[in-house]
Amino acid sequence: MTDVRYLTLEELEAGLAHVATSPKDNGQLKLIVRRPANGEREVLQEAELDSVFGLVGDNWKTRGSPRTPDGLANPNSQVTIMNARVVAMFAREEHRWPLAGDQLYVDYDLSASNIPPGTQLAIGLAVVEVTAQPHTGCKKFAERFGVNAVEFMSLPEKKEMQLRGINTKVVQPGTIRVGDAVRKTGRSVGDTPAVGI
């Protein structure tokens, strides 16, 4: 295994200019990753998003969540999405992108000002809705990309950019493919409250 050099806070700050120019609409799906079991990753060219199971074949439904009172899967974190420019900065090599643990990687501005909770995004034939459930860096993320990466995206002035990514739920099932456009389709009347904040 190749030794990985983690980026310094200065290097991360320098890379932020490229992230800040991510498309605010008419983005693109760059990578689909299915997690059939804990620690396993499958890179796909095509997948199905389902309103009950999330990304079909992913372990979201069976894995459950420590953030729900009953331990069952959190409906507000059905499909996680990360900005491809951010993961490229952290991972440095594309084969390491799946280590972030998200399912979809998009060239798209995921900031709270661009897509607040309730925003619906069309990806291929599917539509997902941004939820208010925060998506934060964990111990595994720090191990894979460095403590600086977690510290950087947790800085108060960076939180609005949602560098770690967003949580979504599927509101229209459908097929998605790498290369599909990502675009806003509107807002729901109200977003489901976050669980366990």
C-alpha cells in the first residue's frame, strides 16, 4: 500500500478556491459507490435509487443508525452525497475517493446557501431531497484523510460550505448513471426534522 501524505491546513485552504467554483446548478454525477457490507465498497457505473432502500444493494437499511431512538436506519440519511472536488482534494488519488464512505460524488455546489434543507435534486431519473440531518467527519474519515481534513471542514467559516457533504432521502425512485446531470427541481413544503442533533 502506498504511503499517503495528508494535506496541511494551508494546502487545504489553497485548494478551496477550486471547490468554491463548483456549479450551482447543472452539475454532474462523477462516482457511484455501493457499500454492501461494513468496510466494503463497490464502484458502479449505474445504480437504482429507491424510496425504501436508498441505493439498492447498499447496507444503509440493514446497518441501522446510532442516531435514531430505535436504532433503525435514519430516513434522513438514506443517501449521502459529497462534492467531488472536495474528496479529490482530501484523497488526492481517485481510487481513494470511496474511502470517504459516501454513495454519490458530484461536481456540484453543496453549500447550505445553494441547497438548503428541502431542496430537491434530480440525478438521472431519480430525485433526492436534502435533509437537515448534519453530515460530519468521523474517526474513520480522519484516519483515511487526516485530522487536518476534519478540522478544516469543521471550522465555523467553512461549515456553511458543507465540505463533508450532505444527507438526502429519495423522493422519486429511478436509475442513475455516472455522467448524469445534477440539477435543482424545487423545494418541498417542509423538511423532516433532523434526528439526534
